[in-house]
Amino acid sequence: MTTQPVRRRIDEEIQDVIEGLAAINWTPAQIHRELSKRQELKPPLPTLRTVQRIVKEATPKDPSGPWNLAKSDTEHSRIILDLIAYLINRTEGRIHSITEKEAEWYVKVHFAAPDLEISSAWLLTRTYMRRSEGYSSTEAMDAYLALKPWASKELQDGYSNFVKQNPNLRYSSDPWSLGKDSSGSMTAIVHSPDVS
């Protein structure tokens, strides 16, 4: 009988960062290098192979085809076009379109939380897609949307208390923090990414 090597669990915050950066089209090599630069992260850091596996798992399988205005519901077109504009700007053009399924999920998230930042709504979209296709629980994201911790300090405190009582329902709302500089501004993605 052959035994499989035991997979080491990685820190949830690191996993959230990997998934968040993958959602804006960072390559596994870019993500691995970024993780290696960050001294504040808890060791041990994942290997490049582990990052590659997480990125692959975090990328929803989506055969729905590209979204376009001609086939869209005109009622939601502006919402989708705003998302595409954000993605084009945030990824310096590497993401310039989305799929029908991504558009459908993004509209759901947007209407559930119209005051949520577009970056967080996009990450929620990708996470909902991945979990729904794997029939995994979406309770953590549902609770996050219901409790609206981004809306005020009071709601943020309420969400923190909820997560303390229900740690398995924690949803990381800001894996983008790795993509921010010390002032909190989003840092530019490398112009010529090394895709090795």
C-alpha cells in the first residue's frame, strides 16, 4: 500500500492572499515572489508548487463564454462595464473581459452589497463561483454580506465578535493588502511580469 505524502496546511491568511492575487491575474511565480518578500507573514511559506496548486484550485472552471454587451441584460450592463474597467485598470490590461458566469455572479454580489468596494465584490464573485461549482459551503461569505463589516466600525466590531464565536465562518475581506504599499494605496502590478 502506497501512502500519499501529507499535505501541509498553510496559514489561512496566506491562502486568502494567494487566491485574491490570482483573482486579479497574478501568476503563481509573481505571487510566490511577493510572499517571499513579505517578512510579516508567518512561516513556513508555501512552495512555488503549492502556490501553483492553490491558483489552479482558485480558478473557477467556467465554460460560459465571454460576456458582451450585445447579449447582455441592458439593466445590468453598466455594473458589468464598471467591473471590466476596474479589471483593465487594476491588471494593466491583462484582464480585459469576463465570462457570462462571472457577470451573473458579480451582479448577484453587487445587488447584495452595492456599497462594497469593487475589488472585494470581485473577490467574492470568484469565491462564490469556485465554491458553488464544488458544492462547498458559502456560509462564510453569506454571513460576511449579511453583517456588512465594511460599512461602519460598529458593524465591523459586530462581525469580529461573530467570527470569534464562529471561527469556521471567517471570511477574509482584504487579501488585497499584499498589493498595497505602506500608505495603503494599491501598488502597481509589475509591467513585465516574469512568468517563469
